Amino acid sequence: MMNEAKMTELTQAEDMAYFRADLCLYSPESYCLDEKKGICNDMMATSKAVLDTMCNDFEQHSPRCSRQAPGHALCLRRRSPQWRWDVLVGEGGSLYHELEPLG
């Protein structure tokens, strides 16, 4: 089961990272290159942390959820667990696997 307090903390950190990016876009001359790099890295790291937490939660609960809500995802029950994982979670998109923090 997902720790609600942890997820709230992660989403707030993600919101703050994107807020800082919005400020930077509004006034880019106010930030040095290292600050801009830090903002980009924070955006990527916080989004990846939220995604990883959701994927881990899904991985722990998917069989139970399928049994508890059979009408909710009728077509998913007929598929293999690997198919459900690939469709619903996948690898988190190529974005997080191809990008690395800015150096």
C-alpha cells in the first residue's frame, strides 16, 4: 500500500521543482547556468521519484486490485500480468531512461 504521506511529500517536491522552473522561464536572466542546471535536474529527479513510487505501488497491488474490482477493468483481467504491466506502467517512458542529470 502506498504511503500517503510519502506520496504527498514527493508530489509537493515535484510541484516546487516545476514552480522554480516557471520562475526561471519568467526571468531567465536572474539565474546563472548552474542554477538552471539544478532546476532541470530537480524537475527530472522529482518526476522520476513520483513515477517510481506509483510503479512500485502498482506492482504490489495489481493482482489484488484486479480481483477486488473485476468490472473496473474487464479487458485487463483477460490479459497476462506482463501485458497489464507493459500497458499500464511500462518502463516509465523512454524519457527517464535516456536522460541523465546535467553535469
